[in-house]
Amino acid sequence: MKLLATAAAVALAAMTFSASAPAQTASFYDLKTDTLAGKPADLGQYRGTVSLVVNVASYCGYTPQYKGLEQLHRELKGKGFNVLGFPSNDFGEQEPGSAQEIAEFCRLTYDVTFPMFEKVITRNGPGQSPVYVFLGRSGRLPAWNFSKYVIDRQGRVVAFFPSDVTPEDPKLRAAISRALAN
């Protein structure tokens, strides 16, 4: 009986893992999520573009990076580039608000026009967003808010930058330029 219960638990764990973790996902652009407004979002709509994926928070010392992210988005959006924001409350509980509060803060404080998605868990473990399961396969997960992943046109992670690298940083700009050139 114990063996049967153990086998059932293992099977359930395997089903749960395969349902929540995109282990077979080859491209970031194969993922689906929800927008900040709660509507389904297919990240495939960004296939063929370069994306900068950022875990954002409204009450963080790095929150002023929203200004640079928006500037970068506006500057390069016509060149096949997007900034994609994923709010997270993982670090210091610095994103406690509801989706509506986050959207209002971003619009009123930084005039954010780049796509924003549902609040996610970036950390490894139960409830981790499939987006961050995929990004974590690069060997890097955010250590704090405003970590940045450069995603190439095929949906591969080609660069990672920690929180203290600003949107204006020449290293980040160079990585984006390289991805756009390919």
C-alpha cells in the first residue's frame, strides 16, 4: 500500500511539474501568460523581435529605472524591439499592489507604454512563473528587482544584467544592438 501511495505521489509531482514548468519550451516566444489587465497574452506575438524582459517593482530603489526603460522602448520599438515588464513582489515586498494599482502607478508616474504582464514569482520553487522557469534555464534568476534579460528574435536568452545595470548602460545597449543586428 505504501508503495502504491509513493508511486501515486511521484506521478502527481511529475504531472504538476510538467504542467507548470516549460521544460520542453525551446523559445521564450512559445510561452503564454496574462497581461496586467488579466487578459490572456501569447508571447508569440513578439517572435521575430528582440525583447528586454524585466522584473519590475513600484517601491524599490531601482524603480526610477522605469523612466529609462520607457525611453528605451520608445526609442527602439520601431526597430523590432520591446521592453516587457513583469511585476514581482519577491524582493523586499516592493510590489504589494493590485494589478490596477501597479498599472496606475506606472502610467501616472512614468507614463509607461511598454507591455506589462501579470505579477509573477521569479524565484525558483512552488508557484514560479513559467516565464521565469524558462529564463532560469539560462543559469540566472533575478537576485533583486529590475534584473534584465535580452531575448533574441528566436526567443533565446542572449544576455542577463543584474539590477544595478541601468537601461542607459553601454553594456546593456550593446547587447541589445547585437541582438537587433542578428
